[in-house]
Amino acid sequence: MRAVTNLTVHGIGGTTRELDRGEDQTWVSVEQFERVVDAVAGRPDVRLTFDDGNASDVEIALPRLLERGLEAEFFVLAGLLGEPGRLDAGGVRELVGKGMRVGSHGWAHRDWRTLDAAQAGEELTRAHEVLGELTGAPVSRVAIPFGSYDRRVLRRLRRAGVTRAYTSDGGRARAGSWLQPRTSLRRDLDAAWIDGVLAGPSPARRAGKLGMRLYKRVR
């Protein structure tokens, strides 16, 4: 099975809402984003994903993806649609209409390891229903908020009918695997960072990442 590199984009350009603590570390400039999409254009071994449903997904990212013939998957927070700086329903429809895929990042950006039963219903059922109504198709792929998961979270996702779950574990992935590690763009990225991520981790770092993923799955 071929290996792929999954990249995660959060916000691009100037911030138009109050950011959560530490969120600024994954916010990149327009120029940095353009460097990344230029580097991955024409590479079938790289997938682009977007988290959090920021307005920059449509305002900045979408036209640059289309210019380069790129497709991407956007993981949206269904409960925050229409809030300042976020995508609204029209933005979600526009993404789908332009050939992009939309998945769920949950309802309210909660840590899925801490959910009670009511919150789990919002995050893993209601969010999918709302996004499915907007996109006109069932939503069955998710990006796990904060990359926070354990075996209980994974069991919940499987019971919810999730067909693919993206994490923030970094490194490369087998293209068809149910659980997909990703690497987030960071505000300090440069050409060397892009080259290093696309080349893949060293054997030692790869072993470390595999060990961490195994730990998360069984804890």
C-alpha cells in the first residue's frame, strides 16, 4: 500500500476572530500557504486537509487550490458555523460546489477524550447530520480535535460509522488506512520545513511516532 503525507492547514492570513490559546502557532501567512501548495501541486502522495472551519478556507485557500488544480478535504466545526471568522453555510456549500470534500471536526471544538454522553451526541451525531444536510451527502470522515484520542474515542468513532479518522500525530500514512496521521502547518514554516516534511521522517523519528500512535490506541 502506497504511503502518503497528510498536511493540515488551520488559519491563513490575518486573524478575524479571537484565537484559542496556542492556536496562533498553526496560523500561517498567505505567502507561506502559497509555498506549500506550490510544493505539493502534482504530487499524488500528498493530501491537504483543513481544520476548524475558518473563513480563510474559502476566502484565501479555495481560489489558490483551484488555480493549481488541487483538491482538499475541509473538516468543519458544525456548531460554530456562521460565527465571526468562521465558515457559514454558504461557504460549506461553495467548497462542495467547487469539488472539495467536507468532513466533520465535531460540534464545538471539544477534546473527545473528555466527552459526556450528551456532548458525544453533538460531536459525533448531530455534527454529521448538520453537515450532511448542507453538503447533500452523508458525512463519515472526521478530524479529531487537538489530535486527542484513546481507545475509547476510537471505539466511539467506529460505532458512529466513521470511515476515516485523521489525527495530528505527524509522519506518513498508508493511503487506505482508517486512522490517518497528519502534520500541521506552523507559523515558522519555511522552505526547509516543507522539504523535510515531504521527504518524510528519519527512521528513528518514524519509530518514535509509531510508538506514540500505538500508545494512544491502547491507553
